[in-house]
Amino acid sequence: MLKLFKEAKVIIRPNTSIVNISIPSPQHTHGRIEVSTQDPSSRAQVAQVGDTFANELLATQASVYCRKHKCYPRSILWRVIGADRILEIRSVDLIKNIHDHQEAVNTLRLEFPDTIIPHGVAFADGDDHHGFNIFVITASKQLYTIDIRSQFFLSQSQIDRNVAKWCKSCRPAPLNFVQPHRLYAGSRLELFISINTGSLLRLTRNSEDDGSGWSLLTLDERSWGASLRGLVNWGNSNSIQYNGKSLDPNTPNAISTTPDQAFAFVVSLNHSIKAWNLASHRLVASKDLLNRTSRQRDVHPITLSPAECTFIKIFTAERALPGGMYYMITYSPYDEGQFKFWVLKGSLTGQLDIEDLFPDIKLQAVDPEPPGSLFWNIVDFEIASTDDGRNMVLWVLWRSSTFYQLYSIQFDLLDLPNAWRKNWTKMALELHHDLPPTLSHPCTTDVTSEWLEFIFFPGRYPPQVMETALSIFLQSVRAGVGRGFQGEPENLQERIYRAIRDSVALCKSSDAIIDYSQYFNDLDTAWRQFWLLVDEINKKRFQPISFAFDFNSNLPWIIFSDSCASVRECTSTEIILHNESDLLRNNLHHAKTIWPHRNLVFELGDHPDQSAKIIGLAASFRNRLTQELIQNCHTTLNTELVMEPSLSALERVTAFHDRCGFAYLLTDSMYDAIHEDIENSIGFDRLRTDSFLAIINTIPSGFQSTDSGYLSTEFGRDAIMTGATESICLTKQIVFDLLLLIVFIEIELRPEAIAEFSGPELFDALVGLLKEYEILSWLVSRVRVSQRNRSIDHGRDAKTRIAANVQLAPACERRISILEEIFAVHTRLLTGSTSLMHSLTQQVCTIVSWTMSTGRVSFEHILVFIQCGLLVDGNIDLATDFLCCQPDTGWSTYVKGRLCLAKCDFDGAVGNFQKASHILSYGRPIGDLHEMSAKLVDMTSVANFHSGLSNYFLHITGLFERAQSFISAAFFTSLSLEFAEYNRASTQPASNLRAELPSRLFHSYLKTYHFDGVYIALSRDPDPAFRPSALTSLLTSVFLACGTTTRGLKRMLRLPLSLEPGAYCRLDDILASITKKRGLPDFLPNELGLSAGSIDYLSTLKAFYIARNDLLAAASVSYQMLCLLRNTDDGVSEMTYAARTKTKNNKDATFAQSTQILGELLSLTNLLASIKSSEAYILVDPMSLPSARSNSIPTTQEGVSMMDPTPTDQLAMRQHSVTTQIVLTVNDLRREYQLELDKILKIQSGDWEYGEF
């Protein structure tokens, strides 16, 4: 039968915040809510053995409940985990309306005081659009009624902390004496509980009741007395033992109600159907599941398994048959498994007639493996009905341990027997098995990196499985392995690597040489053992549990113990891959009937059967090749993909054939076998180019508009990416197989004898396609952390949240592939889709097509866009890895420069920016660079492209300035200024550019202490207001870089300041400003010499004036230095007075200070003496004279000099000095020099009193 469907499996591991809710018990009425962002199955709590792993993390019961209301969220996955005590619920909606701004990211885990009984969970829609009810029966016979609001999944702050308010419990009185077996919810106001005595309890409540109390009614076909006696277990020999309970054969094992809630139908363990009128509470009909007579039932009694409950579904088809009220489909596992279709006729007040629609036809279920040895049973089935009974669909899920198969049949109700024989289709299971790495020479290679890459491939194995496998592995190897894990980094990959490495010992040969070949072989064996353990544990996660169907969107669901899968339609390539040629030739018309929305002739071509044969032939050819030859083909292909073709297509085919080694690795027997395969499968006469191109045309290469009002949810993107990843792997394998087959045919089979076959043309097309899919594989296999920006409810202020004890968990990190984050998050559901099955397939094709499409955006620009996205998100390592995929264009060269800049490779960035300069400076823009660069180029910088070299280099300057690479910034500023100077008669923006560039060049050179360039930039700046501050910055930088010694002076003198108007006039102010910023120098504790400080700047200024032969200006500076020496001494005297009076070096300190003053006096005297007598004077402030300074240090001198002014005189001098200056001549300086000299002589001779100096 045709395989038309695929599964999109998603691991049910919460990537979002988890809300743990403790359900109150009858003894403790207060629940507890804890919000966590870490999965309880993380390493800290992961199971240590496989059985515990299964009990704690794998579900024993699970399904998907699809609400009838279309409010988001509406598809709820529920699972019973944690040793049957935790009910986990979360949203698994694939899409949401664009107006639903919040996403259902919360996973609720309801922890009950007791275990949940099998089939003891039921769901029902609430009384409004914003909630639903959950009903749970536990082993303690408590019935819980839980009112879940939709906002619980959207925001943690909206979860009501008062659990007792929305979770009620009661214990129905009859359960005190009996055991509950099944729970079924007809609606939120009506429940049914089957009990082990064979009765059915009906529980009802009013709409205003909260579930703490229910009205009870017992439905029992036996008399009142018999049913009352049935409450006590009398030890009936016909009872059935199940799960520690004794079940009466009349116990309802499956329950269903009609859509109008008028009748309740049950399937009992004794293989019978019973109908109860819920208005009269009477049994109105009874039938055997196989419509056997009473005598046949007595002769051959049949008992159903209590563990299974899928036996009955009720549906409506008002216009299918006259007189039919309802329709029913049942299944019996006996007599080779049979389905029965029934029509229910009668009235609401009288008897109900259950009529077999096809009594003489055996509707046997399709066996997945008719001659096989596996035992298969039906997990569940669902029927999608129509009003007129036409185009109805039946879905049936089979399982055998971890194996499963989904079948479907589309039929008209009146033509069911005919359709039953030939209209069955099934789901195509995964053909691409994840095989571990196999190396040609494992004994000479360390396979650790290959194994780590294989095991940690995104989505292959969850961390919990690997943690459990690691724990078991450590228990199986010697005790010493893994002891050093405590304190090691919490890195699962590193811990696995250490465990494997430590489990293998280095061996030495007889001559004491380490046997590395044996070590590598043992290491590969250890890795393989660990992988087998991981794979065995991982298989437990894929045991099918149930089947569900969303009738609103026509979407089937398969639920596993640790995952769930939505079913989608096959793509065109998958249809050809998974189906045999005969089926495509004979039964494809049936697929056209099932999918009227698809044009299969256009998608598959005129001869899909031949395409299927060629794909099968190519796969068979690859399987016949040796591992060494296949490895050579992969190596040669990788070289072919990265190299630009320099040969003709035919020469490339020949070179590929030679490098792979077909000549010496392809044996004669292999050649003959392949030759025979071609002859028997398709024939040489049909090896045409068009046949191969037809296969290539089935690969998605374009996408439709995505303008619908629906977006994919996070869970929906996981499903889409699962399909996209599988499609990429399968397509890549198909194209690789076809490439090898074409090379073989072209070189080995003499293509001139095969008509209409062009090997070089096909080789070129397939290599180009493989290059695209290699990039897709790279995007799928590389993951990074994506930080979600969740919407937080701000309706409640902080005080309200604190009062309610609401814990808001931070956003979780979610590791997703680059393909998903760059492309999948932007896709919308396509308009016009008939079902989500088709929409899922369209979105899978859209993801691949969006990346590979050659329509609106070229493939080269897409590659650059991806690189820009990596740079914007700071994924430098990934961007470096993706560098090999970049095209050789000007735009990509610019982005390479941005990558070098991010890696601080400034030389590489300069080279790439220069290489791309002309292409990105002239001509028409290639598009919106802001969008094409994933916003790497901001909106303001877009104008710098394609507007001349000057603007382009100005943009590059800004990049290097932000990167603090001022050498490169100065280089590109110079280039920008150079090209700006060429356009003197340019527009006003260009004129502004010429005014801006010198300033930026000045600062760039200033940062690098390139003073010649700084001065040149300063001289080119036309802004006069900029020059004073710029000159100050220049001289400051000179002194900072070269110091205030002779080196700094020489460096300053080399600058042509004489060409700068007023430079020398401002030099005093500049150095004064610098001196003021530097402040007074510090004194050393044992000597009073000045350190490098203000005095150094004055010395430099004096030397500068002497060098210019401006002796009068030098004398003025010298006098300032003399005053600074005196003032400094006076300022520090108070602070150092106590130290001076106690130290033995008081004499030396005073002598050193006087010597400095004496030297400066001598220098000042000589300067004035070198000037003409008529000009040999300077004007000084009276307060700067020695006689005007007041010594504040306590002194032991007797008396004061008569020349010292009184305090009154000092005040008058200060007021007068504002406008009056004193002439200081050479003679005055000589007298002062003599006084200082006498002072030194007294010190040297010791003729001085204590405290005199």
C-alpha cells in the first residue's frame, strides 16, 4: 500500500519554566506551588539506573486533549509520570493567532498524594472559552475536579496560588465498597466510572457546583438486590484479575456517549456492547462485538483484556442513511481482529436498534506484518466523519513493543467494503537510521571527536538519557573510573569523555613501546559500548502509548512515553523515496483522491515509477561499494564542493572518478552485479537525463507567500524542524547516491551507447545541489543558545505579586539550531491549507526553500545573510566555521572584514575592507543592506555605501574607532579625506564631510601618538574654533608620551609650530593649564627634591624659550619656577614640621632645598644678564617676593627682620598687587642670590640656631 504520511516527532522535555503544584489531600487542604526553570530530570535528579529512569521520567499514560473551543492554547498534552503520582500538562499547539502575543510556555506538574489509577484521567471543556476541567481518580478512591485556566500556561503570575480554590476532591460513596476501573467524562457536568462489580456509576453536578460534591446514580442491568450484593466480593470464579483487582465480566472496559449526551455506550469485558438511555436510566440495547448470537456467545465466550480500552467510537453522519440517529465503529481483537460499523436507530424514549451495516463482510484490520513473528495489537483508532458519509477517514495505530505503524483509509460509508480492500495507506517510518561512525582504519586514529559529534548531534539523544547511560557505564567499569568528577565542571560532554578515556588503559608491547594502535582500537570499542547503552535506554522513550485526533484541524497525534508526533503529508521527494515503483504506477490515483489540494502530476512528474526505480538503483549501488570507496567519495566530494571549478564538466567527472579510486576499488564482481541491477530494474535504454532531472525537480526549490494570520509556536517549530532535518538528511543521501551512480555510468558504462544521457550535465547539477544541502546540514547541526523575551504580566504590581507569593522565573535558555533561529521563526502558516497535515509539509518545504530559493534573493546573498546573523548575535566561533561557505563577492568580502574585526584581526579586516571598497562604493546597491545584513549595518551607515569611496572609508573609520584600533582608523580616515579632496565642487554633504574628516583624523593620530600626522591633520582642519583645544591636546599628548625632559622638548621643537598662527602666544596658557591639571608634586620622606610634576613643565617651557632665543620669556618662566620652589617649601612646612624637628637629617634637607633655589636664582640672573641692560628686567607680583611671604611654621628665631612687613602692610600689599607690579632687575636677583649663598654657608659651617631655617 502507498506510504503517504510522515511523523514529526518532538521530544517532550520542558524547555520552559515548570510549575510544580502539590495537590492537597483531604487531610491537608492547602496546596503548594513552586516555580522552577530547571527540569526535574536534570543531572542533579537524574535516575541512576534504567528502571528508575523509566519510572520517574517516562509516561505510563498520555494523550493529547484537543479542546472544542478555538482559543489558544487548545491542544493539551497530558502525561502521567513520576511513579504515577504526577500529572504533567502542557500546550502542544503547533500554531497560534498573530494576535496572541503571549506563548503558552508553562508546563504544569500536578503532584497527587496517591498514585493515579490506570485510565483514571479525563478531560472536558469548561463552561467558557478560557478553561477546561481535569478529572482524576487516585488509588485512595479520591475523585479530583481541577479547573485549569488558559492563562496558567501563559504567565506564572496568573496562576492562582490558592490551589484549594480551583482543585476540589471528593470520595463517591459507592467507592467505599468497590474499586474504580475506568473514568470517562461525557462533559464537565457528567462523569462515568466503571467499577469492578460490573456496574457503571453516573456522576452529575450543576453548572454552579465546583466538584466537591456529585449526584450519584448506579447503572446496572441486574436487579437492585443483585446489584447491591455485588458491592461485596463473593469470590466469583468468573472474575478477571487485573492490577490487583477482581473484575466482574460485565465490568465496562470502554465508555462513550452520543454527541447529544442522550445515550451511553459501554463495551464490557464479556465482549458485549450495551446502550444506556441516560434519561430513563434503562438498558435499551445489547450486542456482541462481532454480532454473534446468544448461543454462539455461550458456546465460545470471549473475554477482553482489561488493559485495553479502545473498542468503540461513536460518530454522526446525518445524511448518510435514512433513519440513522448515530453511527458506531467497534473493534474486536478476536477472529483475526475485526472492525464493525453499526447504525443506531430508534427513538429517545423507546428501544434502540443496533444494526450491523455489513453483517456478511469481514472487515479485518490490516496486519502490519502478516507472516512476521512479532505480536501486534491496536493501540487506538479514530474516525473523521462527514455529514453525508462521504470521504470519511479511519486512522488505526498498531504497536509491537517499540515498533508501531499508523494506517488510514478514506472511504464512503456506503462503499466501505470496496474501499476496505484497496484504499488503505500507511505512514512511512524513518529510513535514515543514525549509524555510529565507522572508520576505515580505527587502529590508527583517535575516534573521540567523531563519537562526540555523533552522540551530541542536536536532537539525537536528550541529556537525561546520556546521564543515565553514563551512570550505568560507570557502574559497569572498574571502580576507579569517574572518582574525580566531584568538583569538575558541570559539562556532560566532558564527563562522558573522561569516563570513556579512563576506562581504557595504555598497553605496552614486549619491547616497552606503547601500543597506540591497540589503545585506539580499545577506545573505539569503549565508545561503541557506551553508544549501545545510550541507544538501548533511548528506545524506551519511543514506546507508543496512545493515539489522538484533532477534529478541528484534521491532525493525527501519536503519543509516546517521552515524546509525541504530529502526522504530516509526505513531500514529493518522500513519496518517490518511500514507495515502490509498482505502487506509484498503479495506485497513485488514490493519492490524488485523498489529496485533492495537491497537484501530484506536477509535483512528481509524468513517470514517478521510473524515478522511484532510479532512486532505489542508486541506493543499491552505494550499498554494494566498500566502506573505503565510500569514504574516498566523501573526501573527494568535500574537495569538489569548496573548490571553484576550473575544468570542464566532463573533466571534473573524470577527475572525480580517479580521485575516488573506482579503478582499483571497484571489483569485477561488483561491476557485474551493478550492471545486472541496472538491466533488471530500469534498463539501459531508460537511463535518460530527463529521468534524473525529474527526481531533482521534486526537491523543494520555491515557496509560496506566507501571509496568513497564524504563526508557528515554539512547539510547532520543533515539529517543523524535525521534518526539515529529516528531509535534509534524506535528500542529501539521495543526491549523493545519484552522483555516484552517474559517475559510474559516465565512466564505466560508455555513455555513448546510452541514448539521451548527459553525465557531465547531471554531475554539475548534483554537485551544485549537494553544496546547498551541505550548507543546510551545517545550519541544522550547529546550535546556539536563544534567549526568549517572554511577556511578563505587568497588570499586577510588585506589591501584589509579593503578597501573593508569586515567583517569576527568569527566561530559560533554549538551544536551537541556526536554521531554526534564522529562518523558521519567521515563517507563517500558509493560507488556503485544508489541514495542518498539509500545512506542516508546506512549512517544512518552506524552510528548505527559503534557504535555497533562487527567486527574490540569490543563494550567495543568503549565505552572507546567515554570516551576518551569526556576527550580530556574537557567535564568532560559528561565524569562523561558516567562513568556508562564503561566496567570493564584494559584499561577502566586507562581511569577512567584519568577522576579522570581531576577532581583533585588524590586519585581516583592513585587507578585506580595502578589497571590497570599489564594489561597495560605486554602482547600484544590491538591496537593502540593513535587512540583508541582519541589521549588522545600521540604518545610518547604509548611506555610506554606493556613494563614493570617501563615504565608504568614513564608515570603515567608524568601525575601527569602535574597535579601538586607531591606527587602522587613521589609515581609513586619511583615505576618506584624500578622496573627499578630489571633489571640491561637490554638494553640501561632501563639503561637510571634508570639514569632519580632519577632526577625526586628528583624534585617531592623537590616540596613536603619531604627532606628525596629528599636526598635519590639525593644519588641514578649516574650523578655527577647533584649533586652540586641538593644540592643547597635541602638546599634552607630546608631554605624556615623551615626558617633560629633553626628549619631550626635542619632540615638541620638531613640530613646525611657527607656522601655526598664535601657537607660541598660547604656549604659556597651554603649559599652565597642563601644570594646573597635574597639581603640585609630592615630596619624598627623606629628601625635599621635586619629582616629575609641575616644575618639569616649567623647565620644559623655559628650555623651549631659550631654544627660540626668547630670553626674556625664559626669564619670566624661570622666576615662576623660583616662586614654585619657595611656595612648595612653605606649603609642606606645616605638614613636615614635626618630622623635621625630630629627624637628624634636618640640616641635609634644608641644604638640599636652598641649593635648588640657589641654582634657579643663578639661572635667572644669567638670563637677565644676557639681555641688553635697557631690557634686562621682569615684572613680578609683589606677593611673590621673599619679603612678602609669611612663614607660618613656628620658629625659635629671636625677632624678625626689619625688612619684613607687618600684617597690616601685607594686607595692603595684597590689595595693591591686583593692579601693581614690581620691576625686578639683575641687581635685585644678585642680592637675593647673596642672601641664599650666606644661608648655605651658615648651614655648611654649622653657624645656625635651631629653627632658624
